[in-house]
Amino acid sequence: MATIQIPIDLRNPGVTLVPGNAFWTVLGLTAWDAGHWQFVKDVHGSIFGLVRIPKNMAGTPAAKVKLVIAANATSGVTRLDVLHKAVQSIATGESLNPAALVSIGETDVTVPSTAYLALEVSFTVSEAIAAEDELLIQVFHHGDHANDTLAVNTLLIDAFLEIDVV
């Protein structure tokens, strides 16, 4: 058995409930230009994506959604949540329009004391998944929550699913 990381295809910002509060942009750093998603400070924002569960999934693993975030700040807290819904293969006829997504739970994340330092945040998938499911993902920023004290936008650098395979 091995643990692998599969990139989550982050496709689009939320447009139904919180339009304009998350966006794709490029940051010019010293030696490279970093394309990333960004959550606007002090407001709710969301980004949607999906990831396919591999055929060789090991039993019923504890799958995790991992986010790599950063900020141009040296202090503060950003509040994040990951919501998900496992949709069985298209052959079963399950709808890609579920009534709701399952929240993993809001997490307060203290940014590192160095600006632009990458920080990995882990969320354990709480729903049963099966091989070849499409896992619908929503990354949600609770920017107007009292615990969210970050004075700048939250940068979402990467997102992936960590899962055991055989």
C-alpha cells in the first residue's frame, strides 16, 4: 500500500452566493511568477473543483484534502472550510447537481511569521468514497468571521487529495 497525492482541479470561483470574492491571479515573486487562487479579505469566498478517486483505492482509506496556503503577512488567522460530495461514476446515473455538499468543518489557520511562507492545511474527508467516484470540492473562506483576523487576502497555492492505494 502507498499514499499518493492527486491534484484537485480547482475550476472556478463561486458565482451564485459570493461572486467576486475569490479569483485567479498571478503574483510576481523574486525568481518566479506564482499563479494562484486568492480569497478577498473580510468577506466570504469560495472556489469549486473536483478530483477523481483512483481505481486502485485501498479499502476504505482516510482520504484527506490538503490545501497549501500563504499570505503577504506575518501574523493573523484565516478561517477555511472544505465541503465535498462523492458522486458515483456516470454509469450509475447519479446527479452532478447534489442538493448539498458535506462540510468537513471550519478551521482557523494562523499564518506563519514569514510573509509568503507556504503552509499545508489538512481536512479529513468525512463521507464514504468509492473507487472512480468524482469528488466534488468547495474550498470556502469565512472571511467575515470574528476569528478571521488576516489583514490581507488569503492565497490558495495548491490543493490535492491524499489517499491510500494498492
